Amino acid sequence: MTPEQYVQDKAAASGSSFYYAFLFLPPERRAAITAFYAFCREVDDVVDEVRDPQVAATKLQWWRQEVERAYAGQPSHPVTRALMPHAKRYAIAREHLLAVIEGCEMDLHQTRYLDFRSLARYCHLVAGVVGEVSSAIFGRTQDATVAYAHRLGLALQLTNIIRDVGDDARRGRIYLPIEELQRFDVKAHEILNRIYSDRFTALMKFQAERAHRTYDEALALLPEADAASQKPGLMMANIYRTLLREVESTGFQVLHQRIALTPLRKLWIAWCTQWRGR
């Protein structure tokens, strides 16, 4: 299996909505974003799949060393071997990759966030930086597009957090800020034990309203000059916002199940975005 085949399989097997946005890119840009996405998946999988935190920390340290080797011209993993040929062209810096690793590593030693400001720091590393790199690969020409990409990354991550409340709780993690749990009088043990209440619904409505507001803020930041090149990001926004509305339509029944869109629906939303331009 070539590095290119490896990252393609990694991206396709993930079932992520990102994959459907990649399909509309020209071959070289598609190859670059697929390799970058595969890197993000590899690092994220360490945290999600390795039970022992010490083993996971050791694996993440290996990835840090692999990033250094890759930028020294000696990549050894199929992902970095697939990614490095695109790094210079699309300004993918070692700092970007190390930031993603740092964000994933936070999951090993932090399972709660005091307030939204501390959560936003985590989102910046695991989603904002990813948005910045992705926007460059898509064809960013305006400096202002970086702010859009970071804001959109935050909106996507907030949607992930809303969708995955139950899944994350089963791993002992609660990303909803403690300050906001207290404001709505929702106890951590209620989330961990999948207990629904009117208080929980009110808390989740608050989370959804903030996510919708963040999407609006992101779209308002996108310069018209880059609107065409950033269509893959707009596809992601539309897919994830549709998912958010789907979660809302269930009354936020996310503690016992993972709500998802079908692959066909994701592809349809991506195609409609490509056709409409927004």
C-alpha cells in the first residue's frame, strides 16, 4: 500500500463529513487535504482508542518526533510521507501539526473545562488550527480568511461537542463548561448516567444557540474574494449545521445515542453547496 492509498483509506474509513467535502477538490488539493486529515485522525485515534493514558502519551510523543523527522526530510509513517510533498506548497508548518497533537493530548489529562474561555483554547488547537491549514489547502488568498477559518473551526467543534455528549461521557469526559452546568443546575453525574431533564434540555439549547451564532459569525468573516475557493469549508458548515438542527429536532436526545446524517444526505448537501456556492 502506498502512502497515498493509506491516507485515502484512513479518510474514507472514518465516515467523517469532511470526506464528502474533499470530493469536489482538484486532485492535488484533494491529495493534500486527505493527507492532512489522515494525520489529524491518527493523532485523535491515539487518545480515543488507547486505554492507558501513559501509553497514549508515549504514542503522542512519538508523533511529535515523527513531525520533527518529517520536516528534517525523513518521514517514516505513511501519513507524513503522504503529507510532506504538500507542506511547502500549502504552507503547512510543523507548528500546525504540533498544535493538533497538543490539543489531542489535553484529552489525556483534562476531562472538564471551567468556563467557555478554557474550552475555546482546546477548540483552537483541535479545530481552529485545522481550519487554518484547510483554508490554505483550499486556496486561501486573503489574510482575513484565516479569521473565518478559525471561527468556522470553532463552530464545527461546538457541534461535535453537542452531538457527542453521550459518547464523551462514556469516556469520562464532559466538554460542557462547568460554569454553564452550574448555571442550568445540571449535575455532572446526571450526564455521566444519561439522565435527561428539562434543565439538561435548556443547557443544550444554550449550547446550540451559541453554535448557530458562531456559524453566522464565521460566514460574515469570509471575504467574497475567497468564497469560491473555500467551498469545501462551506460544505462542512452546511453539513454540520444540518446535523445540529437534526439534534435539535430530537430534543437533544444525545446521552444514549449518537445522532448522524446518512452518507447520501451528506453528499447531497455537499453537492448543493457546490452548485449554489453557499
